[in-house]
Amino acid sequence: MLDSDFFRRWLTVAAAMVEREAGRLTELDSAIGDADHGSNLQRGFRSVTAELEKESPAGPGAVLVLAGRRLISTVGGASGPLYGTLLRRTGKALGDATEVTPGEFTEALRAGVAAVAQLGGAKAGDKTMLDALEPAAEALGTSFSAAAEAAEKGALATVPLQARKGRASYLGERSIGHQDPGATSSALLMAALAEAAEATP
Ligand code: ADP
Ligand code: MG
């Protein structure tokens, strides 16, 4: 079973990974965007961890809803509302149970990913975070590590794609040959999830 501590751990590990990889995320965004993806997420995840230190949300759903709200109000850029929606919608789908099964979490994450697709109007193959999130949500039905691997593979597969959504789409064909920053941060988020699961007693 997955409890609040598990989800707190996920977000804390994700925040640490964002700190470590912020430079690389911003560098990727400087090639096909406006060079702020790393700093955007750094600001957002710092706010998430600060909030989690102050508050003790009652269950898994509440932890994710709180984190999603912080991301929406602090990240700015396209990725803030999108990641915020991902966590909020996933949290809402978990409801107010104090523990959830991996199967329930998988269902909830799929609802969260669907909400991201709806908000941003993107689909897999458009060279966005969805290229990592969709295969990850699918593979989460197998295991946490399968989800992390699927996300990483999806992020790498954005390199030859032409961006059809977001800032990178303004570049047209010049977006080809670069890895999408948002797909890369989504792979980090899934790697953090697998790490949190490994650390779970
Ligand atoms: P901004 O583009 O506003 O500077 P960020 O740099 O923080 O925002 O995030 C850029 C990332 O957001 C992109 O690499 C892409 O993965 C993701 N993104 C942008 N637009 C969309 C969209 N419509 N749907 C899904 N993801 C998107
Ligand atoms: Mg940017």
C-alpha cells in the first residue's frame, strides 16, 4: 500500500533531482525554448518541499493536490499549469483514502496525464512532456521501474521529432535534433517515483 509518506518521498526525491538537473533542463530549453525550464521547476519544487515541511496533508490525494497547487502558482511558463494539473488531477482521483494500492495510483496517474493532454491540446508525438508521461502511465501497470524506463525512452525518442506544441513549435523544423526539456523533466519525475518506491519499506 502507498501512504502519504510515500508520496511525500516521491516529491522530495523529485525536488532533489530537479536541483541536480536544473542546469541540464535549462540548457535543453535554451536550444528550442527560452532557457527557463530548469529554473522554473527549481522554483516550483522548492515551494513544494517548503510547503510539505509546514503542512501535513491527510492522505496521498491531499499531498498531490497541495503540490499541484504550489506548482501552478509558482512555476510560471507552460510547464507550471501542466505539471500542476498532472499532480492535482492525480490527487483528486485518489480521493481522501489514507492509503492507496499501486493499481489505484496507476489509474489516478492515467487520469492526471489525460488532463495534461486536454489542457495543452497535445498528444504523443508532438514533442512534449506527454511523450514521456503517456508511456510511463501505461508502464506503471507493470512496475515503478518499468514506468521510469518507459519515460526515459520516451524522452530520448523526442530528439528526432518536430515540435507541434509549445514554444519549440515556433522553430518548425529547427526543433528537430534536440531533446524536449519537458519530456526530460517528466522522465526525472518518473525516476524519482521509482527511487521512492525502492526506498519504501
Ligand atoms: P515555457 O515554454 O513557457 O518557457 P517551460 O520551459 O517551463 O515553459 O516548459 C517547456 C516544456 O513544456 C516543453 O519542453 C514541453 O515539454 C512542455 N509543453 C509546452 N507546451 C505544451 C503543451 N501544449 N502540452 C504539453 N506539454 C507542453
Ligand atoms: Mg521555457
